[in-house]
Amino acid sequence: MIKSRCITLHRFAYSDSSFIVKALTEECGVVSFIVKGAKRKESPFKGALDPLVLSEVVFRQNPSTELQFIKEASIINWRETLRASLMELAVAQVMAEIVLRYAPQGVPLPDEFALLDSALSQLDRSNPAEGVFAKWLLDISDLWGYHLELGVCSRCEKSLVEPAADFFPETGALLCRHCLGVQSARARQETLKGLWELYLCEKNGLDAPQNLNGRVFVENALLSYLRNHIGFLKEIHSLSWLQEVRKLCSAQST
């Protein structure tokens, strides 16, 4: 038997009473579970395998089948505060789907688990930092071998002493003001200032910035950078929902 903490990445109906659950486990990486009777009111798994929940599961891993059977599941953190915020919930769903679709399969993923659990815990606070998602995108890119150097000009290789003058998400290149010269920048100023804020937090060993300049633009730029490296073949369906939530929240704030 294996006992492991896990985060539910995705869940869908298997029958009138059962679910199939895709979870990121601390010990075994991404595992697919069949949870029979999970829809019943008296189910011992009730709530423990809801999307994004941190729980502890006990199961026997059978290498000859894709679907594993869970013996026990108990809630560690249901993330109630995160679920009360439409924006943070939408962001969390995108992070979970990126891990589900792009993380290496069939191997332990302790670092991916730690990064996702930490980010979800930060989003679960009453006043979460605006830079959590952007910081997670930076960290997961680094973990998967696509390190983005935010403090150096890609052309002259000199350390930046101010926000970069331009950013190219296709390659991750940043240019200083001298190297950009008279050319017009492609990146928005909000994006460049936000990336600089992330760099300063990273340089000083701080968590994600509480207030992130141009949050949406920075997140989109880092998403574009990551997807340019991991590929666009696998669609991230929750991105459409995140875009709708952003529009809704923006309309409510005006």
C-alpha cells in the first residue's frame, strides 16, 4: 500500500455514482484513480477528492492498469478561501491543468507537487499576492528546463539596472535600453515593469509580489513563453475560463 498526499487536478463522472480522478501525488506523480460510489451522500471519500483539494490517500499501485483503486482518502486542506474567489479559483484551475497536461508521466514529481501546493496555499489566503501565478509560471518553467533570466540583457549579457526595454516571449530574450536602440518595443511597459518586480523579488529571496504591475500582461507573457517551449499542441481549456473571469472582474471594478 502507498500512502501519499495528493492534489486533485481534474475529476469527471465515470458512472451515475463514480468518478475518475486525476491527481498529483507526492510519491508517485500523476495518478489516475477510479473512485466508485464517490457521488453517494454516505461516501467515505466525500470532499476529499474535490478539484484542487489537498488530501491524503492510501492506494495499491498496480502497474498493469492505468486506473488505480483508492482504499482511503482524507481531507488535509479543502482550500475554502480560494474557492470563494472567482479569480483565484480560475488561476488555480489553469495551474492544475498545465501540470496535468505537460508534467512528465509515470515518474515521481516531488518538486512539481511542492510548487503547486505552495502556490495554491498562497491563493488560499484572505488577501493573496497578485504575483502568485506569475511566480509559479517562472518556477515551473525553470523546473522543466526553460530558465528565464530576468536580470540580464540577452544581447550584450550585461546585468539590468532597470526594467528591460523589450521582451520576446518566443525566446525569453530581454533587451536593455542600449541594445534596443531606436527600435520600438513589442512588449507593453506594464509587462516590462512587472517582470522587473518579479526579478527583484527573486533576487532578494522574497515570495511573489503583493502588488504586481500589469498582472494580466505579465501572466500572459509568461504563459506564452512557457507554451512556446512546451508546445501548443495540447490545449489548455481552462485558459478560456480565466479570460472570461478577468473580463468579468475588470467590468466589476470600473
